[in-house]
Amino acid sequence: MKNFINDIPKAELHLHIEGTLEPELMFKLATKNNIKLNYKTIEDIKKAYNFTNLQSFLDIYYSGAKVLINEEDFYDLTFDYLKKCKQNNIIHTEIFFDPQTHTARGIKFETVINGISKALEDAKNEFSISSKLIMCFLRHLSEEEAFDTLKEAIKFKDKIIGIGLDSSEIGNPPSKFKNVFSKAKNLGFKLVAHAGEEAGFEYINDALDLLNVDRIDHGVQAINNNKLMQRLKDNQIALTVCPLSNTKLKVFEDMKEHNIKQMLEYGLNVTVNSDDPSYFGGYLNDNFHAISNNLNLSKENIIKLVKNSFNSSFISNEQKAKFINIVDEFIKNN
Ligand code: ADE
Ligand code: ZN
């Protein structure tokens, strides 16, 4: 099973590029850009990654992102993740970026998107990795600030497939971003939102009803409402679940308590993703191993999860069929 998980071609749909910043690159960029870190050694950094909830992680995550200054820093960050994709046999990835984390520090929107985009282009040529970019609004900021960010994004519309919503969930409900999501939909963007990560299942209903999202990021709190479970099943709405993130942020105390298998067996369209792998202790294959070992997943479970990701991605139907064919060929031989 271990080799099967490692080798099967996969897609990833929930990955924050700022969450792939490894301590080594953080130190290197801090020195290059003359940024003072709160840590003296890589061990100090790793010790700080001891989270009690989402906010305790976000504070450290935003602070780490301060080392990213120039276009080449965003390039290096992204290219390092794409090398991990190659190692994890990820052949398609849909990457989140948080421009407001950077523009608030005086970094230009184009510095961020050009650095990321160049790395995506190079990885396509060097590793044949297919990718899409999703721009997230920070939900702890105002809707007005989200509108300003959307305006910037329009200039780079050819590089951005969708709009998402992340950061501090509790107290920042989907309703706060109703108007800006409506505008984004009219502009032709795909829509996603983090919902039901640590706030209640009501946020999932609201993301569907008020924001019109195409996918739900996380969504694990859906289990607490039968009517919503039925709705997600009937409409096969994709949930981008992130197992290691959920245990690191204490959404579940132990991987053995994670509900991904239960949701899969109920018939929900669940997928496996790494969220912020540098902070949560593992990339995509590690997430698959963690659930496979702790929840006793079958080979069929793994295949279903992998196919769900390709089928729920924002690529053309033709491209989806090509990728599913690659997966089927792998299964035939393994
Ligand atoms: N930003 C980065 N990771 C996040 C997560 N898991 N939830 C909300 N916002 C995030
Ligand atoms: Zn996330």
C-alpha cells in the first residue's frame, strides 16, 4: 500500500503556497532580505510549530511570510513546492495564494503573481506538472479590501482561475463577502471558500447559498448535520479535506478520530490535500499515509479519493479524461 500511495498519479486542490515555506528557505530569505526572525535556529522554528487551534497557526504563518520580498523569492518558494509535487507524483495542482499578506507589507501584487507564475511555467516545461492559481481573500479583513484585491486580480485574469476565502474562520462568516463573491462570479472566476474547518456546519450552507462556491475547502464539520450531508451527497460537492492540518490544528485530537473515511463511505465527494505542508508535518503522500494507516483504508478507497481530485479540479473535461486515463493505466499495472 505504501508504494501504491507514493506512486499513483495524484492531483492536489488545497495548498497555500505560503504554507510551503520550509524553515531552511525562511532563514535563507531572512538573511538575504535583512528581515529579523523571532527564531535563532531551524530547531527553534520547528519547536514553535506546536499549534492549539487555527489562529495559533495563522499568527506564525503570517509572520513567516514576511521574508518574501522580491519576485525571485516567490519564484523559489513556488518552485520548491513543485519539486515536492514531482516527488509526490502530483501531476496537477491548484495553488492558493494570499496577495493581501504581501500587499499589506508594501509588496506589489505583480511581484507576487509574476514570481509564482514563472515557477509554474518552468515546472510545466521541466516536470510536465499542470497547475492553476486561486487567489484567496483574507476573511479577517474587510469586504472593501477584498474588492480592492479583486480589482488588482482582473489585470492578471489570464493567470487566475478562481477566487477563494481563507484565514480566521470563526467570527468571519461567508455572508461578510457576499457582494465581492457575486462580482467575482460575474467576472467568470471559479469560486471556493474555507468553510466548516473549525466553525460550525452553518458556514458550509452559507458558502453554498450566499457565495455560490463550486467547492468547499475542509468541510469536515458537515458531519454534524444530516440535511447538509444529504445535500453535499446529492450535488456531489467537492470537499478538499486536509487530514494532517486537521490534527495539527486540533480539529481532531487524533488521526484515528478523523471523519474522512466516514464521509467517503457515506458517498461524499471528498479529496485529500496538504494545506500548509511545511507547518503541518507532511506533503500530500504523508497525508494519504496518515489516513491509510490510522483509518485502515482499502486500495479502492485510495483510488476513489485520487479520482475525486481530478474530477473536482478546474480543468477541462478533456484534460480530466486524460488524467483519469493515466490513473487507470497505473492501476492496471499495480
Ligand atoms: N490559511 C492557510 N491555511 C489555512 C487554513 N487551514 N485555514 C484557514 N486559512 C488558512
Ligand atoms: Zn487551507
